Amino acid sequence: MNWLNHFLVSFILVYTFFYSRVSVFVIILFCVLFGVFLDLDFITRRFLLNSRGRDLRTFLQEPIGLFFVALPLAGLLSLINGTYFLLTLLPYATHIFLDYLTIHNVFPLSPFSKRKMRVGFIKPVNLFSFREIANFRELNENYVSVICFVILLVLVY
């Protein structure tokens, strides 16, 4: 899934449950940090480590990362404010869930196994590729963006 959908879905989910407990700024901050920035491992592997190939996901974007990275981090942040526990886990889990909805290879047991699986039913496309919107036969990421914007408008209004 693209960065915009990761942010929008995380924001909608977190805003729905926590808008009365924390500020919108805090919600945006947690959604960006734990919903969008998980994809920074792509940039690190592709540009800094010069890795080439299509499967650049690390264990951070797999269910194992949720348990071994997000859960301890959420526990530490909950010491500052108890609400931060779920504000960390919801965007992180949403990111992983959305990645599994998009058609591509995943490594569910990474780093313990290199077994690869092909999952998803939403076609990944370039952000706002309007040429893809005209193809009504395939569900793609731009449909998710439009649906998220509609839900966001309903929430804010």
C-alpha cells in the first residue's frame, strides 16, 4: 500500500477511537511514525544498502515485527501516557494489515524463515495514477484512497 493510504487508514482508525483523549497533532504524529515510517526500510535497503529486487520488506513490516518491536515500544511509551500504548499499536498493525491486502510477496515468519508467500487482492499502483482508475475490473490502491477521503470527510463533518 502507498504512504497516503497507510496514513489515511491509520488516522481514521485512531481518530475514531482517540479524538477525545489526545490532540489531533498527537494522532497525526503517531500515525506518521508508526503507520507510514515503517516503509523507510525500503529506502534504507534500496538506496543506502544498494539492494536491488522487488522483495525489500524486512521483519519490521511483518507480524513478527508487531510483537518484537511495536509491543515493547508501545509498553515503553505507555509509561509516559497510557493512551500511547494503543496509539502505537493501532497504526503499526494497520500498516501490516494493509500490506497484506495489497498484491505482493510477504515473509510472515521473517527473520526466522525466508519462506515467501504471495498475498492480497488490491493491485498496487503509483499514487494517483488516474489511468488505473479507469480500469474498473481491478481493485487498486487509488480506490482505497478515495474511500478513505470520503470516510475522513464524514468523520470531520
